[in-house]
Amino acid sequence: MTNSRTGWPRGRTMWILGTLALFAAGVVIGIALGSVWIGLLLALIVSIGWLIAYESWRGRNVGIYDRDDDGAQL
């Protein structure tokens, strides 16, 4: 069985546009705070969260509830 999926995956365009919008917002916030580097750092942090949420949504793992998984317990 061969996989014929090649090229640009569907949905990647919206992820890239969303990431660019977050970085643009980061620059604007950075200018308002007086340092573009702070804004870019904030945009990077938010973009990582955006990537995690987007990939979770693409994998159809949003809203899955596992009653046996209570997180990390010591």
C-alpha cells in the first residue's frame, strides 16, 4: 500500500497565517511596551501554544475525556 499524499497539506496555510498574525500582534504589543524583543518573545510563546492546539485539533483529539487519566500524581 503506497501513500499518495504529497505536496502542501491542507490546513497548513491557515496555520502559517495565524502564526504570522500572532507575530505581527507581538511586534505591535512590543512597541507598545517599549521593546520589540519582548513582544516577539510573547508571540513565540503564544505561537507554540497555537501550534499545540492546532495539531490537537487536526488530530481530532479535542475534548477527549479519559476518566482514568487524572494527570500526574505523586
